[in-house]
Amino acid sequence: METKHQTPVIWQQNEKQATVSWSSSKKVKKITLDGGVFMDYTAKDNDWEAVK
């Protein structure tokens, strides 16, 4: 598992959409956005799973 932390600054340009990029030598199976101290209005759409 890998973790990438972003500050709220990523929302500075666009309050509705942000793009986060990184590379990995592993195949991505699942991505979960975890708001931590920042609450997400629609938490049910914070997971993405690769098609098997």
C-alpha cells in the first residue's frame, strides 16, 4: 500500500475538481480518498477499484 498526502491547496484552482498524479512500480488495484480531518459530502464515491 502507498499513501500520498495532499494539502487543501490542491483545491485552490478549482473547488470542484483536483488532479493528483504519481507513479508506482506496482499495479493499481484500488484507490481510496480519505478526507481525514476534512469532511466529504459524498463519502460513498471515495473508492475506485480496478476491473478484474
